[in-house]
Amino acid sequence: MAVVRVQAEPFEMGAEFAALAGGRTDIGGVGAFVGQVRDAADGRRIVAMTLEHYPGMTERAVSAIAAEAEARWSLLGCTVIHRVGRLLPGEPIVLVLAAAPHRAAALAATGFLIDWLKTRAPFWKKEEYADGASAWVEAREADDAAAARWQQLPA
Amino acid sequence: MTERMLRLLYFAWLRERVGRGEESLALPAEVTTVAGLRALLAARGGGFAALAEGGSVRCAVNQDLAGPATPIGPGDEVAFFPPVTGG
């Protein structure tokens, strides 16, 4: 069973890694991705980002994505933590860890998880800019394309 | 006239445009699908116009993504929201 959490608090990567892989001798590799808040987008300075979610559906959607990854790559475990609320540049937003016997599965599953999280889990980002304005982030076609490539690949 | 109560949720820029995060709605008996509900709400005008079929706003019924033909029943939770931008 994957570990899935949606939370306002920061996460501690080392602790999550230890919880997933500590003491395990069957795991040959753990893929990891950490998403952070950037300080600029499309040439505008970002001073903060607020992440909104749909309590209940978000947890269900992330759990379904994690279960799909576990099944497709026969993972030995995975962890997905996504933060919500107001975050500052440099703060971590999302953590994905995928554990497998070999690196190919661990790395592929990590890429799949973040690509599908971006396009299939109900989170929405609002950026605050240095000039005081703010705007909701628009969905990007590049993210849809990144997610779609996993449908064409064999499991 | 039969009325059925629905719980409606709105998120992100849609929530701001319609000026509320949720509401209870007494659904007319003739509205039985997501398409019918979209038309009913879009007819309110203003920010609700974004709910019209064919726009970018997505719908979930009881926390599962729903299409135009998805049925709606008493007590359902129906959410409308923009394309997602997490990760």
C-alpha cells in the first residue's frame, strides 16, 4: 500500500525515505522527485503560491494514481506527499518516492507518478506576483503530453 | 413537484467567479444528468456561464470525474472545477 498524504505542513525527505526503505533488503533502488515553488514564471516574479485541493477527492485520486504505479511497475512501495495552502519560493510542494528491485522500474514509476499527479489529481495553483497581482495557473499542454506518453508505453 | 437536494462544490477560479465554494440546490425533477445540471446553472449567468457544456470546467459526481451523461441523484455531491494544475 502506498503512503499518500495531502498536508499543509512541510515534509522531511530523509524521514520519508527511511520510512519507505529503511531496513528493507529487497529494495534495489528508490526513485525520488521533489517539486519546489519557483520564484518566477513567464518572466514574472513570484512571491508566493497557494495550492487549493478538493478534500476527499484529491486523496482518492492520488491513491488511485499510486496504486496504478505500484501495479504497472510491481513496486515494493511508494510515497506521495502533496502540500496545500500558501507556500513561498524555495519551499517543497510535492514528494514522490518509488521503490523497486531495480532502477528502471523505480525511475519510470517516479516519472509516471509526477506526470499523472500534475494532470489527474485535483489541485489548483494560484500565483502571487511581486507587483501585488495574482492569477490562477493555467493547465499546460506540455503537462498533458508528458502524462499521455505513459499511455503509449507498455507497462 | 418533486425536489431533490444536491450539494454543489466549486473550486479555484470558478469558486471566485461564482462567489461561493458550495451551495445546496433543490434540483428540478427534469434535471437528471450532468449536462442538464450544467445548463440549469449556466442559465444563472455571470460567473456561472463558465459551467456551460463545451467550456474548460470539469465535473465530478461523488468525487469521480463525470461526463455529460453521468446521472445525478438525490444526495449527490457534484463538484465543478477548472483543469487541474498541481504537482
